[in-house]
Amino acid sequence: MRLLLATENKELDEYIKENADDDIEVVGEVYYREALVDAIRQYRCDTVLLSIYLSGEKDILDVIFLARMADARIVVLMNKDDERAHELVAMGVYDLLFSPVPVTQIMEVLKNPKTFSRILKELGTPWRPEAKNLKSRIRDFFSRFKVSSNMETQQPTIQFKEEEPAKPKKPQETPFKETLLQRQSTESRLTETDLSNTCIENSGEETIFTGNSNIGINKKDELERRKEQYDEKTYPNNEGQESNEEFFTGIAVTNEAEKKPSRKAIKGKHQAVEDRLIGHPDVPCNTTQQKKSVGVGLKQSITTPVVDLRARGIAVMNALERAGGTSFAIALAKAFQTKGYKVRVVDVGGGISKWLRNDSIECSDGKEISVLPGCITIFDSGSELNKDILPLAEYLFIIVDGRDDINPTWIMPYVPGKTYLIGTKGADEEKLAALAELKMVNFLFSLPEAPELLRAEQEGKSVLPKNWRKYLNIIVSEIAAPN
């Protein structure tokens, strides 16, 4: 048991420290309400001994509610006639100790939690505790952080009704997550059967849906219209015109049973192929200009140097030791480097400096925690997040490998809207999505096993695993995109 003391009673605190059993570790002390939740995160405690009269301006019930959201067990010291006792029971706080209470009884309750029936008997309450205040408190909490948009963990889909097509929701709080999920959903090429499942049958003719509206249009008519537009734009005098079937985006031109639709067909954007391919795993993002030879269906990439004077910070943290945070930080740094961005890594307890002993990526030992202009700094913080990192980090990635002994208390939205949960080692996505929803963080994806990592660690070099590229390139394009 990792115990946090918030009694504001030094004599009691000293007694518990001196007489606690070996299975009780006192990890810290708190003397005002506003610091309680941050202390739970910092010390990773699972039990809090709290005086309901702890100093501070914040409502103590709000503080306890947030502590319960962190799955911390709360042992409360209070008076028996305090009217807040029933609301605490409704929150699931059963370990209520009423003054005066012997110190030995406090030690006993710490080791043996009270049951629901026992606390009701002590309160003399045979009826169900009133929970209206709890409902309003929960409603206020969720509206404060706009959890409804942050908790979306599945890929966005559009469902069509018989009478009227439903409009897709556009979350406002987490554009990075929404864009990432949309791009991830378009990375894999769909079969003709998959494409037909996204269309509506209209009078026996197949229809498609544009990205800007939900109006069904005839596929053949749209094909002819777009072919004419493309010919007028590319071949004004009909000179040098060759077969341009491969350049059309959004509609299959030849044998539909054999030709697979492009990613832009699923995404629904009507634009020419010379436009920049954003998020494509094989095309550099934000660093490549596309040119197309007239009359010849060839593309030529010209890579230009990246000029970005912003000071960017990214924090990577393990939810458990050796969950794969260092591997993720190295792969992300390599992804930035391959796109032409200046990147550096800082070892703040994760061990990345020991790994990158023979690599060109700049690596510091973390004695000075800072970000530099024109550089992307990645902090490898291990399983503990240094308090000096958070103000510098625009994104916080918490790495989980799906082990059953994970402590959910460690997964907290340090800053709502920029905390992201990522699985490694092929962790079960449904399990991690449920965990992210519970902890009110954003779940992105689960990375598969990557055999290249072991060899790279042995050689002391960085590596971007082949089966991670499409995931990390999406992150790179989003983080590096202009504000």
C-alpha cells in the first residue's frame, strides 16, 4: 500500500510513519486541498488518509471526487454529525472514521477497509443514501472537461438512415485525435465490397457521397463530369493526352471488380493527384512538393529543407516499467529526423541515453530540462513524469503494453486534451480503449510487435520499425503542422 497523508496533524502523521507495517509505505504528505490530486499523481499512491477539514479554498467534496476518479481509496477523518457523510458514501467512500477515534482504529481501517453495510449501520441509515448531489457533481465534472469529445476512441464512421443521412460529429476539443483517426482509417486500401458498403442504392444505380455534403450523386455522371474538368485543366488543346485513369481520385475508372479505390476515394475529397499527400506512409509530410510531367503519369518528389523556428516539446511516459516508452520515443525521433526536422531527445529517467550510444540523434542526460528554438525535443521520462517537463510538453504520450497489473491511477489527464494513450507489444485495443475512456484520456492506437527494436538496442542505434511507420508518420504530420 502506498499511503498519502493529508491529515494536517503532525503528531498523527509521525505515529503512522513509525508504527506502519511493512506493507504500508508512507510516500508523502499534503497540507492543503488544492495539492491533493497532483500529489496522488506524483507519488502514485493508492490510499489517502484525509481530514475532511484539510485547509484550502476548494470544495473538499470536489477534491475527494477527483481523487476517486483517480481510483484512489480515501480514508476520511470527520465528525459523525457532519452532513456530508452520506454524499461521501454515495461516492463510494466507505472508510469514514468519526472523531474521537483511537489511532489503533485508524491503523486497523487502513489495513482492512470497511464494507458498505458496515458504514450504513454506523451511520444508522437503513435507507438508500441520497445521491442527487453526486449526480449533479458528476454532470458538472464532465461538462467542465468536455469529456464527451475526448472519450471518442473508435474511428469516425458515417451511418446512413433510410430517410435522412446522419451528419458526422466534429469534436472540437481534440482535433489531433480526430484527424489522426480519420487518416488512420484511410491508410489501408479497401476492397470493392468494402466500398459498396459505404454507398446507398438509389433506383438500382450506385451512388457515392462527397466529402462536403450528404447528397447522393450518380457515379457515372460524376465520372464524366470530372473527366471533362480534368482534361480541360491538364490538356487545354487536347495535345499529348494519354490515358489518365490512374490520376482520378474518388472514382474507379476501369474494371471496378479488379481495380481498388484510392485512399482519397474513401476520404471523399475531390482534388487532383498533384496535391500533397498528407499522412501517406511513403511520402514525406510537410517537406515534399509534387510535380507531374504533362502527358506522362509520373510523379517526381523534390525534398526541401524544413524551416521551423518553433520550440516544441513532447513527453513520453511509461504506465509500467519496460512498457516500451523508450522504444516509442526513439522511433518517434527517428520519424521526425527522416522527414528533415531537427530533433533531440532528453533522458529524464527512461534510459534512452544508454540506448543511443552509437547514433547521430542528439541526446542529453536531462540535467537541464529545456526546449530549443527550431528543434523538437522528446523527453523520455520513464515511469515517472518530472514536474518540470509538463509545462514544456505540448503532447504527453502514455505508453501501455496491456499487462494486467497496470495501476490505472498512473494514467491521468495531466492536461485535458493533450494526454494520449498508446499501446505497445500488440496490446489489446478494446481493453486500452475502455481504460482510456475510464481515465478520460485519448486512446490512439496499439503498436504491433517490432523485432527490429532488439537488434537496434544491442547496436546502440535508433530505428523506425517498418510496421510502425504509418502510425508515427501521422503523428509527425500533425505535430509538425503549422498552427
